[in-house]
Amino acid sequence: GPSISCRNPTRIRWVQRVDVFQPMPWGRKMRMEQLEGKVSPVLAIECVAGSSKAEEWNCDMLQTGDIVEEIAIGGTPAARAPFKSGRSGVQKALHAAFKRRETSITVRVRRGVELHACIVPYETAGRKQYVLRSIHDPNYAVAFIDRMESECVQLQGSRSSRVACALSKAQLQDGYVSYPWEKKMMESLPIHNSSSFLSLLILPKAADPSGSRYNSLEDTLARANAWLNSSQAAGVPIVFMNVQSEALLTKISGETASSTVNAGSLSDLSNLANASLYGFEDYHGVDIGVVRAVRLWYTPVSGEYPVEIKLQEGDSRLGFAVSRTEEGFIYVSSVTDDNDNGVPSVRSGLTELYKQATRASKLLVISRVSNEKVLPWMVSPSGAIRCFDTVSLSQKLSLHRHALQPIQLHVLLWDQRMTSPRGGARRNLALPVAEAPAPPPDPPVVERGDLAPPVELVRNLSLSRALARDTAGEVSFRFHDFSVSNNWV
């Protein structure tokens, strides 16, 4: 009342002074500026998924910052800007249309560009919303957002700035796709389910009998090079492909551990550049050694050629002998001089292949028997080459003859002009065409037990293999030296 203002004039003036300098709330100021036309919130476009087509940055596509002027859902009349409640109101309309299964929508922006799309749910940051996915490009999707008109004008600036912004946010996507491995391995490989990659693993040579020290990596590389050169000089038709070092883990102790587990800093790593063995300690204090072996990759000059030897009743021999080179390759060392088609080696064309290899000063190397590789594959620290025994191979081929089961061989070709079996006709490879033999007489009826090979043959198949432990700590077999150079079958 007046009495109060008369008794306390100072206090009244102070309260009025505070009211003058009290700041106005932001929401109230925003509403006032909206009424005055200073701020204009509009419904705008926000790109959420880029297009996979080059037209994304053309003027015919909706872009981030485009101001929405008209929305038509399904067959309902088009709604025009301004939209009631902005983005939230449009999201409610999209939700209702999606529940009615009316997902067709057309959006027109202020630039006059239209987008024909379908309504799809989209979840981001744990919040579900609805976006528009283009009918013409399913990878292109846009959403609605509330923006100030001035901000939209800024986003619709130069094309280069928008492209640069999109480029900074673009990320390459990766994923897994299924692949028909079994089908490809059956169709694309010359030998089903078997690779054509040939290699030899050469372990470093032990420098002492205890196996605590090994020769350098350079020495292992030199031995790999010598093996390849010697094989080629002997007539094995192979060429070099690649060479690489291969780390093999092993447990070490004693003198080996004390001499190898000493790389305590980066400066010590230079000492391991040419070392074949170095070690380290794991978390449990166990000394682990790393043996640096060398893997030599090579390939036949002209691939592998299959030879099928079909057997008949009355075949007393196959007509060829096999031997082994010093490098571990098994090859056909001689064939029968008979040109009679009754010999299996002549009928299959193996004899003619051998003669052509001899004329070319090459060895007819057998690479597979029944699709199993019979090539040398490892060199032990003692220097012994691990390969297949010609005696056991000859006996297996003889068993094929007794059982009348066809023999599947693969040999290495030596001439680039000889294409692979799938590559068309071969030149300079004239295999004989055998005449159809007369049908054999009907075999007599015998008991099932009589079909087994003779007891003497089975008794002679046992090989005495001496087992010995090499410096690598694994069991391998040693071959006996035979005085007979060829093993006839």
C-alpha cells in the first residue's frame, strides 16, 4: 500500500533497479524473436546414407540442408509448409502411415527437386525414427530435422564445401561374403582338392652335434639355391618362384638358451638379421627358441600331366622302372624296349613320354601317385632330404597290377609349348593310340579268398626302416642304399 512505499522508499527503488537488469529467459526471447520474424525454424533434409551412384551430388538429388515445402504420403493430399510441430509432427505422421502399410511418399523441397521414396524404420543412438529410402537407389536415405533457415542457407552453400564435408565423413565398409569353396576347388584346380604349389622347407644346418648352434640364414639360403640349381642341372623340369624365411617355434634350454636369449633392446636386433636361431622368454619364464628356416617355392616348367595306366588280366609287368635323384625327385629311369601294346606303359603313353623327355635331356619326374604328392618336402638340420622311397613305391605299383586297379600318375612337363590338360591340344606330344585289345576270356569262378595276392608277395612287402632321431628332435626314417639303381615294376 502507499504506507509501505512511504516508509521504505529506498527499498522500493532498489527492487526496481534489480528488475531492470535481470536477464530475460532464453526461451521467452526465442519466442519473441520468432514472433518478430528474426528466427525461422523450418523442416529440413538430413542425409543419413549416401548414394552409390554418381548423381548423388547433382542438383536432382535431395541434399542436407534442403528446406521441405511439400510432403505427400500415399494417396492422401499433400501437406505444405509450415508443418505443425515440425519434425516430431512429421514423425508421427510417418509412424501412422507405416502402421497402415502406406509407405510410398513424395517429398518436394524449395529448390523444386522431388524425391520418390518409401518409409522405413531406422534406429540410431538407441532411438527409433523413420527415414525415407529412395526408390531409384536403395542405398540413398534421408531423414527430417528441425533447423534454422539461416543454417539451411549456410549448408546449401557452395557444392565444393558440401562435397568436402561428405568426403571427411565417408568411410569404407567391409564385410564377409560367402564363397563356394568346394565347387571352385573341384572346377578350377587341375587336380581336384589339391594345390599346384610346390615347395621345399630347409631347416638351418646344425653347427654342432648337440644342436645348440646353427649356421647362419645366409648358409640356409645358399643350400636352397644349390638344391634348385642341382635339380635343374640333373634334368628336373622346374623353375624358381619365390623364397622366404619361415619362423618355427621350439623350446630351448641350457647353453642354447644362454647364448640366444640376450636381445634386451632394439639395438640388439641388428645382430639377429642373419641368425638362424634366436630366443626369448615368455611370461612364465620359459625359454622359447625361434628357428629361421627357408621355404623355397618352385613350379613345373609346363605344369603337371596326368597319366592313367589301366591294367588287364595277363599283365605280368608294368614296363618301366623308377629311381630317385640325389635331390629327392622320383623319376622314370627306364622303360621296356618292347613296342607291344600289351605292356601297360606302352598302352598309357608313358613310354612315349619317357622317350620325348630323353630327347629333350629332361627327366620324366613323377610328382603324384594317386593324387598324392611324392616330391621332396623338407631338409633336416643334419642335411638329409626327406623324400619318398622308390622301393615302397615300386611295391605299391605292383600291388595295383595284382589287384587290377588303375594307376593314376602325374608327371612334370618340360616344354612350355605343351599346354595343361585343360588348355587345349598339345604340340610335340604324340601319344600312341592303342588298338582295342581282344576281350579277355571269362575268368574262372574262384572263392573270395583266392583273390588275395600270393602269400610270398605279401611277405616280401615288409621294409626294414631304421628309425633315428635327428637334431630337430623329431623321428624320421633313413633309406637303405641299394646296389640296384633301377626298381622295375
